[in-house]
Amino acid sequence: MTDIATLRRILAENRTIAVVGLSPKWHRPSYFAGKYLLDHGYRVIPVNPGHEEILGQRSYPSLRDIPEPVDVVDIFRKSEDVPPIVDDAIAIGARVVWMQIGVIHEAAAERARAAGLEVVMDRCMKIEYARLFGGLNFAGVNTGVVTAKRSRYIPH
């Protein structure tokens, strides 16, 4: 489990994020998270081999094709797809591997830590940013973990 101080530091110190699996479809969680991070001052680099541009940013087929330094590799892929992505994150010199809600791969996480990377698993960067820096109340995501829906029941 990553503590609040560590999450806050990671989000504050790392400004360039490669989002692996960023979708161009507005209704997908990766699109919503990527747009939110862009709107909050992060440099978002889409990694999706099927598209040349997403959210107005040039998209790359893989992490190794990105021509600039990357701080965080944010993974929106199935857990079984994580090991080669972590290998690429190590190869490009990323500082952090962040696996989204529901994405967990302990062996890949250990390999990343052994290479000196920080690892966050089973958390959403957008939700954590909103929770730690404000704004969750008006920008929630219905993930089942956090909800922005108000209860119809008012206790007396």
C-alpha cells in the first residue's frame, strides 16, 4: 500500500506521464483520466499503436518510441499485459510505474522496484490527484471505489 505522503510526492514531482492504453473514445476511463491530467498541468503522452493522435497529443506505438524523458508510466491495460510494459518503463528510465484500478501484477512490480522505480498499483491517478489536491467532489468517477452520487436518504 502506498501512503498518502508518497502519493502526494509522486503526483507533485512527476509531470510527464506516458499513458499506456489511452483510448481516443471520450467515454473510456483512460480518456477521462488523461484529459483530467492534461487539464491539471501534466504533460500526457498517449501510448496506443492504433492512433497517431489522442487528446491533441501525438500518440506513440510503444514506450520505447517516445523521444523525450518520461516520469510516470500510467498503465491502462489488463494485468497480464503489464510485464513487458514494466520492462519498457525500466528501459526508458521512467521513475514511476502506476497501475490503474484493477491492474495488479506483483512480479512485475517487484522487478520495477528492483530497478529503482516506484510502483503504485490498483489506483487511479485522476482520483488520487483529486482526492489529495482537491476537486473530487465535482469530478468523481463511478468506479465503484469512489462515487460522486449523493444519497437520496437524508438521516435525521
